Amino acid sequence: QSALTQPASVSGSPGQSITISCTGTSSDIGGYNYVSWYQQHPGKAPKLMIYDVSNRPSGVSNRFSGSKSGNTASLTISGLQAEDEADYYCSSYATSTTPYVFGTGTKVTVL
Amino acid sequence: EVQLVESGGGLVQPGGSLRLSCAASGFTFSYYSMIWVRQAPGKGLEWVSYISSSASTIQYADSVKGRFSISRDNAKNSLYLQINSLRAEDTAVYYCARQSTMAQFDPWGQGTLVTVSS
């Protein structure tokens, strides 16, 4: 099972909106609504930001939103803030001998 | 406060073994499935293993199948990962996480570093 494909880096100015894509196949993202997104600051553990494509856990800012179209999922961060600078990973359930796959990761830089 | 704390990492020679532990607190451990995820230095996340709440269902990534063994002790609120026949490519920070639904890994522990080197 290959990793899901994400852009290596995305950047934006404070207050702007950015979108991170996560591309898979019909065997993972396209086949299930079990996509989640994780934020990871340097040296820290990942933190769940979005689950089931578009649901936000309690305590996560509503500036974070998720969506999916076909085999591609997306995470949008609106009103970009300095604290949003981190690595972001998508994940999906998959029809495979390895049931979950993560994305390659995207480094978000706030200019 | 819901908390997961990993331990047991360290430096081990190729071919060696380690047992990682994950101590859970702040929630009813026996109600939840648990997973292990690893992250090689400077690399992305890799799903490693899953165990259901009663340990009736266990799954592994192809990359570790036959060498890693996941288990749990609900009476001790603890999750384990026995890792054998270690290779250099197993060098990583190993995280445990609670799995609430099919796509909800939350929270995560702080991780424990496993270094495989001679």
C-alpha cells in the first residue's frame, strides 16, 4: 500500500486561506469516508484535526475544515495564524493488507 | 485528563528485540481499540498495528508482519508492542494512540525512540 500523495510544502500569509490536498485511489480515499487529518509541530506528537472527512473534534478551531472529492481529500485552513505552522498528514482507511495509510506530509509555512 | 505514555525504547543491535509499553489513563481503556504508529527520523507517519478493545482483532502493516506482536492488558490499562528481529529501517519514534472510530486516532502519546544500530 503506497502512501497517499500530499504536496511537500504550502505557504501563506497571516489571515489568508490555504488548502492541502491528499490524493489516493478508489481503494482508500475514494472508497470510504474514513479520512482524517493530523497536525504535528516539531518534536511533538501528532494531533487529530479532522476525522470522517469533515468532522472537527472538540477543541479544534473552526478555521480548520475538510472535504473530499473522488480520490482526493482536502484540508483548508482559513485565517492562517503563526501557530498553524506545522506538518500536516492525512490518513485513510484502505482496502489492503495494511488497513490504514498516511499521506506523505505537508509542511505549512506562515510567511 | 486523557493521557498515553510510551516507554521501553532504546538502542538495540540489529536482530535484537524490544518490548514497548503504553500506559493509559483518564479514560476506560478496555472500551477502546488502540494502535501503534511509527515515524522514522525526518520522515512521515507509518501505521504499524491495531488491536481491538478485547484483543479479538489484531492487524499489522505488511512491513512488520511476522516480527512485531501487539497485545494489551486491560486490567493494567496498558498496551504493548513486542518488536523482534529488528532492522535498521525499524529505527523510529513509536507512538501509541487511541482509536475511537474508523478514522479517529486521538490522543497520541509522546512517543518512544527505537534506534537499531551496531
